[in-house]
Amino acid sequence: MALRINDLVPDFNAETDQGAISFHDWIGSDWAILFSHPKDFTPVCTTEFGAVAQLAAEWKKRGTKVIGVSVDGVEAHQKWKGDIEKFSGAKAGFPIIADEKLDVSKAFDMLPAEAYLPDGRTPNDTATVRSVFIIGPDKKLKLSMTYPMSVGRNFAEVLRALDALQLTYNVPLATPANWAAGQDVIVALSLNDEQAREKYGAIDVKLPYLRTAKAPK
């Protein structure tokens, strides 16, 4: 069964280029982003890992841990990081899971159960392993995105989505289309107008079911 929003994400033990981890313990009480790749030393993925490395200060500011997963081994990951850092000009300080047996890829429903790694494989053999999973401190999936091989992921959008998720986490708010940090938010219908004003101050009633307010600090 596919992993759905608010499902508890799989826990697993794995080797990374920074040592062994137990995934739920590694997350701890933080937010986490798992971003996956079909193979090391591939062009699009190198640019994506570089983008994640360049955003290190932004992830830290948001109390968010990032971790990569690729279906090659630890030694390959360590060598690949040299290319990533050379390309991006930033230190790739995050760990990369060595998912050589596809255990993590299958647990997160990125590959069918019968998938295997043939000799001389290409990235096409694990092409669906191009996903992003944003996970809350409760270890539940908050958002997922899956991309085709030809389209590089937009990590500015991942950062924007993370901001929206953190702002609305366990509070009666939502964000409108194209929302950016600092812009007005939507008040949930679980609050009536009086409750909304008491909680968020002035509200703008655009439609009976669409009310906005200043984003909380």
C-alpha cells in the first residue's frame, strides 16, 4: 500500500556515509526531509544534492534534518560527495543512505516489491527513486513529491512547502496558492469569525468560506 499523508513513516536501520542510523532515532524531535536518487554520479542528481548542500543554513534555521538515499554503497557516496561539493561550492554535510538492497526504496513505496538491481544497471532501473518526503516531529509523512528523470527538483519549492507545513502544524490555518513566508494565511473553517478574531486578530472575509489573516510570528 502506498505511503499516504499522515501515515507513520517506516522505521529502519541503515548504513550511511556517516555511519549507521536508526531512522526514527535519527529524526528525534526535529522535522526531517528524505530525498532519494536512483544512482550516484548522475548529472541531475548531482545538481540536486548541490542545491540541498547550499541550503544548509536554511534547513538548520527551520530545525530540519536532511538525508539522502541512493541505491549505491557507502564508498560510492563518499566519492560522489567530492563531485557534489566541487559543483555546488558548498559542503555536503548531510548523510546519504546506502540502499544497496533497496530496502528503504521499497519501504517508502518507491519501487515494486519484486524490483532488483541487475548487473550493469542504469538509473532507469530505479527511476522511480526520485522522491522527496517531508516528515514531521511526530514521524508522520506531511508531504511527498515524485519527479521523472528529466526534471530536476526545485528545492526552493521544498523550502516553501516546509515553511507552510511548519506554520500550519497542529493549528487551524492553511496557506493559499502560491503562498510565500510572511504572506497572509487562510483561517480554518473549524473557527467561527469571533473565534478567528480572538485567535488571530483582524480577519479579511473574502467569501463566507474564505477568510484570511496575518501569519502568526
